[in-house]
Amino acid sequence: MLGDWYANVLFWRPQAALFVNATTFVPVLMPLAPAVGVVARFPLAMAEVLGALGVDPRFVEAEMTEMSTVVLAKTASRQVLGVMNEFTFMAEHTISIGRSDPADLLGMSVWLANTIVGPISKEDGYTPFGALQRVVATALPDH
């Protein structure tokens, strides 16, 4: 239901990977190291973020199942690139002023999921979390 995810490397200390969902713009920050396994580790990191956001475990499990095959390709969406750049800026700013711990990637992911993102509609509260709630409600109408 969530569709494609795009990733970028953040050259922090330690380095991190930022994944952003193309449908909802939900961010997932996770440790990059070891870089060779970051794609394989992503489904568990995504599940952790969705769980922290209170998403129904049935939805999370279905998404993880769909991630059994991976195709790596260049990001085609300028909107996703713009959101990734904005998330990077916001995260780096909160770290630089001492409001965020760079080691708390889960907490930062949840915080970013609740920030206003321009491409998200008013009906979704302008936030990735709001857009995610809509997708989950569509997938699990009894939720």
C-alpha cells in the first residue's frame, strides 16, 4: 500500500540513511553501517518507525512482506527529493541547536513524520503521519 521508498545517505557521525516513502513522505532514519546491508535492514527499521507511530501491526506485517524484492533506481520524483532535503535540513538544525540527539534516529523519524510537509494535503493535516493514517484506514477499513 505504501509503494516506493527512496533513500539518501546523511554524512553525520555516525552516518545515517534517510528513507522517505513516495506515497506518504513518512521518513525512516537508520544507521548506515554496515552500508552493504542497509537495504536488507530497512524493512525492520520501517516496522520500528511505523510501530512507534501506532500503526496497526497487520498493516506493518503486510508492508514487510511486500518488501521481499528490492529494485534500486534513481529517485524520479522532485517532490520526494525536496522533502528529503527538507527533512535533512530540519534534522541537522535540531541536532546543531541541541534539541535532538543524533543517536536517536527513531525519535527523529517520529518527530519528522509529524512535521508539516508542503506536498501533503490539508485533509491529511499536512503531515506524513496524517497521510499514513489515511493509507492505513484505506487498507484496514475496520481500523
